[in-house]
Amino acid sequence: MQASIDAVRVAGTPQGPVPVVVLAIEGEDDVVPIFIGFSEATSIARGLEAEDIGRPLTHDLLLDVMEELGSRIDRVVVNEIKERGDGQGGTYIADIHLETPRGETVVDARPSDSLALAARTNAPVEVAEEVFADSRDDREKFDELEDIRNVSGEL
């Protein structure tokens, strides 16, 4: 299913504030929320803003290295949720599909890293139908949350 990064927000939880990247699914009212860390959320938001801050941060550096080696990101796919077994939900699994001088290759990566790279390259984002079915949630719940840029201050 085709998706896009709708927002990076912060949810209040019993454990404290937790960033969440919200994926909008083409043709669907519901969204896929993926809870991530603050540094990952900030990196995704920076990528969406496409602002050059001078020296490259980790995701910028990785992208620079890939491009110097002649590779480009073809797409990012959030393809699975692995249940943790503790009743606390699951871990999202994603792949980065690359075009390289040696052909196509797929690299396993955290969804947050994959989305940070997709935000910097405008690479297409896909979500497996099973992931959408298992994790879909009401968009309105996430529209009300604070944007990460307002919480973490200056990116």
C-alpha cells in the first residue's frame, strides 16, 4: 500500500512523552502510527524540512555515502510487525530497496531510519497490507498531538 509521512508528533503515555511518526495510507482514512525515539523523530522532521544544517548528521552521512558509491533509494517498505511476546505490542520491520551499480538490493533497517532516509530523498514509502490491518488507527487521535518541532524546540 502506498504511504506517506503525514506527521511526526509527540504522544503522552504513562511512561512520559513518546514521539510517533504517522504514516498516511493512500485511499484510507486510518493511519499507521509508529512510536520511535526522540533523535529518530527529530531526524525524520529535519529530512521533511530539507534544511541544510551544515555538517551531515548520521542519516545525511549515510545518504551521502550511498550516493558516492553510486546507489540510490528506490523505496522503503514497512513490511512486518514482530510481536514482542510481552503484551506491549510489536516491533516494526522495514526494508530499504536500493538501486546499486551491481543491481537491486534490499537492506533490513529500522522503520525510523528508513523513513528518515525516505524523507531526505522523497523515495516512495509502502506499508504491507498486513501491517496496515494490524496497526491502523484513527487519524483524529494523532491530529490532536503536538508536532515534534514544537516540543523539541529548534531542530
